[in-house]
Amino acid sequence: KRLACLMIAGMLCACAGGNRHVAVENPYIEKSRHFTQAGMAAMQRERWDYAQTAFARALASLQLTDDQGLIAQAWYNLGMARRFSGESESAQAAFRTASEMADREHDSLTALRARLALALLQERSDWRPHPLPSKLPADIHLSAARLAQKQQRPETARDEFRLALKRSDTSRQGLTYKGQAYLGLGLLAMERGDAATSRRDMQQALALFRQVGSPRLIAYTLLRLATVDTTGPARVENIHRALTIYQAMNDEE
């Protein structure tokens, strides 16, 4: 979700070489980019309150640019931070604003992201996206899979999780998406009683979450693994490790 750059051609007098053309960028876009990057970094570190503050400042800066497309993206980012902060109602409001603005700007990806996020937050949602192309960004396939899972459509969820795996790159965010897709597949396998596949997929997810450094996802996956291993020392060990991580996170905060 990188911000697009709005470039304005300008003229600057050089001291000794006459006139030359330079690219001039709206300073408020540069300022918003700084806040957005800070918000993304905070999301990676699971610092939701800080991310919300950073995205709110990015949105405030973009309001001064009057670039409606970028403002729609900023509303979506703010909605995600509110969602992870547990502010469901204000997150839904942000997603509705993002969806409406993105529609007006013909930004189909931001509109789809916002609608999927909104449907996932609503207690009951029968909304389904139209059959999605197979080459959408990984995060969209991941959200579509989660919505299908919530609506008890396991085959669609499985297909979308697999597409999320295929579309994830090797960046930190891409590896996080891949881990979440493996985790989703593991939960689907657990629901159908396939313990071996569930354990394998969750172990894949766990390795990726460790690689990128996502303690909350590591702890959650350990607890899900404990559900698969219902007896024996492995279950107790996984629960103990998860609780240790949660305690360390509380101490760090």
C-alpha cells in the first residue's frame, strides 16, 4: 500500500547554467509518506495505537493535497489500525469512507480491500465479492479467504488461501501474508479432522512468523497447534511457550 507520487513539473533557475526543469512534489505528500511508513512499521511491530496515530497524521497531511485517491488509501490504512486496536465501529466507518471515495476515483483495488475488511468486521455479512481474478495482490486473496471461512465456504477459502500463497513475495510483508495463508489452511484442515495436514501447515506458518518477527502471530499459532495436539507433552509445551510470549509482550509495552 505504498502511496503514489504526485509530481508537478517546475522551473528553477540554476546559478550558472541557465534554466533547467526539475520535478517538484507536493510537500504534504512527502510528509504523508513519512507518516505512512511509520504506521506500516508500527503495524509490523504490532504497535496498533502508534500506527493509528501515524496513519491519522498521514490522512491529515493528504487532506491538504486534495488528492482524493490518496485520501481513500489513507482512510483504509487508518481503518486497519483501528481494527487491530479493537475499535470496530470507527474502523467500519473508515472502511466505508475509503470504499466510497475509491469508487469515485475508480480505484477498484482500494475499494475491494475496504469492502472485504468491512465485511470481516461485521457480525453477520452475506456479502460476497464477484469471482476474483487469480492475480490480485496477496492481501486481497487473504481477506477473501477469511471472509469465505467466516461464511462457512471452506472450498472457496482453501482456494483463496492458496492464491495468497502464490501471490506473496519475499518481502517482510509478503512472508507475513504467506504465514497467514498457511495458518488459514491449517485451521481448515483442523476443521475437517485432518490433524497431520493441519500440523504441517501450522508449522510452516510458525517458521515464517518467527522469520519476520511477529510475536502475536507466533503465540496464536502455538495455541492452535496445542489444539491439534490434544494430548501429551507437545500440547503443554506449546501452551507454555505461547503464554511466555504474551507475558513478554505485556512487559515490553
